[in-house]
Amino acid sequence: MKTIVAKRLRKSAESGLVTNHGETVVCGKCGQRFAIPSDSSVPDTELIGKRIAWLKDQLVWDHIQERRHHGSMELPDLK
């Protein structure tokens, strides 16, 4: 099984945000953005929703623990 990694997006001087054709999750507390790449040509909306929810929970947990967000987070197998 292929490992899916959410990566923090950084601002680019020319084009605003750099994205990679997947879903983008924004931390509600600090506004940092994370990209979840799509892993197939046919989107599985239920799986995408689970990944987004998991990542949002992790971002909230980071703030509860008063720690910085990692540059990337490996997503668990949520199938």
C-alpha cells in the first residue's frame, strides 16, 4: 500500500500558494495549510473525508499540546 503524506504548503512569491492537485486542509487556529495528495485517478469521497477529518483533529491536537505543526504528516490507512 502506498503511504500518503500531508505536506504543509508554503507561500510562493510569484503565485501565492503552491498546491499539488489534491485536497487542502486549513488549520482553524493558525491558518497553516496542508495538502493531501490524491492517490488515484478515481476519487473516493468517503476516504478523502476521513483523511481530512483525521488531519483536522491532528492540527487541533497540536495546538492543545502547544507544539508546532510538523512539515509533513503521514496519514494512517483509513480504508
